[in-house]
Amino acid sequence: MSKKNLKIYLAGHRGLIGSAVLEKLKSCGYKNLIFKTRQELNLMDEKKVKIFLNKEKPDLVILAAARVGGIYANYKNKAKFLYENLLIQTNVIGGSFVSGVKHLIFFGSNCIYPKNSNQPIKESSLSTGPLEKTNDAYAIAKINGVKLCENLSNNFNINYKSLMLCNVFGPNDNYDLKSSHFIPAIIHKIFIAEKKKLNYINLWGDGNPLREVIYSKDVADACIFFMTKKTKSKIINIGSGQECSIRDYFYIIRKLMKSNVKAIFNNNLNGVMRKINDCSLARSYGWKINNNLEKNLLETVSDFKRNYNNYKI
């Protein structure tokens, strides 16, 4: 069977990562695509997920659906993040296995690695130390998904792998200031400040943590590259290799938005102080990234302004 004829189920097609993956699949000529809204298929309902997967019998499943959020949302909603992600992952990954799916991509986050991991973080750092307390519940859920994929692959000779991502940004992001990650939060707060003629915005933490970011379209490229590729390792880091402090991201975005607003960092809820992926394993398999941070951020800002009234914020 030609790869372009693969029957692919994409879970989470409306989200930040899922929408980028869907766009990339279509542009690459994949036509046999299945996707369902949350109203059409509740991924936390084990019975309905199993019935759906057993009926459709896709060749490949891409699991981009998850309960996600920034540092505040993770910290304040630990039970919800742990419970919902465990259900989604177990139902989709387990249901895929039972229905005979041979290939599966699971998206995770480098928050699964210990708080004091050596930097850049290697895949081998997993489970070598305690997690960062602000998002340990989300991390534990993701670790369960990683280990389920790994053990199913090793025990049954199937191709289920996990791509561990750094902070992702791009079109279709979550701009809700109670649950968003830091880049969409900065964009939204500067936009509001300009609209209301405010002189400053408040941002979480002290501005000093270093973060690696990756554009959602680059994540989609990685997904298409690895989705049917046979790899010995079942957990692979994906990142841009580019990191800045939260404060520096604010200055870059402020410049792109042609604003003079100031930032006040109002607490010490920073999370880990540095978090960058070692992507040498991904590169050894032939994957590479061509990233342009300012260009990608400008496209994201333009998308936000263009679709402001459509975002639920």
C-alpha cells in the first residue's frame, strides 16, 4: 500500500498541534483521513472509542488530543489534568491496539523529564529524578502514555512511538489567559494593553526561566516524518534548539506587535529554570528543522489578530 493511501485517524484535529498536522497531511496528499469533534466522539468514553476504532480500523492513529494548559492551569487543576489525560490516552492507545492499528504517534511534553535533568535533556533522563511540582500531575499522565506505547511496541512488534515536544506555539493556539501557555498569553496581553491604552502588562514568574519553543508547523513536519518510520527508540525528542528567557520572548513579541508596553513580572512561580531538548536522536534518524523564530512568531501574531473574534477568550 502506498503511504498516501493510509487510513489515518487524527485525534484532536482542531487544536494547536492537530490542526497543523491536518493541514500538513492534506498538503502532502493524504486523502483517507478521519477526524471527529469532541461532540461526535468523547475520547474519555472507553466504550465509544473502542467501537469507533474497531469500526474504522485505521492503519495509523495520531494522538494530538489532550487536556493542556500553561503553568497556572497545570498548578491549579492537577486532578483534572491527570484524570482526563489518563483516560484519553488509555482509551485511544489501548483501543488502537485492540483494533489492530500498527502505527501510532503520541505527542508528549518535555515536562515528563525530572526537574533537575542535565541540559539539553536526553531521552534517557526519563524517570531518573523528581518532577517539577507545578506540572507533575500532567507529566505523570504523559509518562503513562509514553510507557504504554513503548511496552505495546516492544511486546507486540508494532510501531507506537512518542514525540516529546518543547513549548509549541502557532495558529489555533489557546489564548485564554487562565489556561494558555506563555507565548499566547504575552500576545493576548499586549493586544489588550494596546486596545485599552495601558502602559504595562502582568506576566507570571520573574522572567528569567529559559524556554525552547517550536512552531506547530514544524511539529507537523516531524509527525509526518516519523509516523511510519521504524525506530529502535520509542521516545524521541523534538525541538528547535532555540531558547530564550521569558523576558526576552516578551521583548521579541512586543517588537513584532509594534508596542511600547512594559512587562511586570509579579511572582516567583517559574517552573524549572531551564528546559531544552537534546534532539540528536531525532537528527540521527534523518529529521531536521529549519526554523525562523521571528517569522513564525509574526505569523502567529497575524493569525491571532485576524481570528481574534473567533477565539474563545
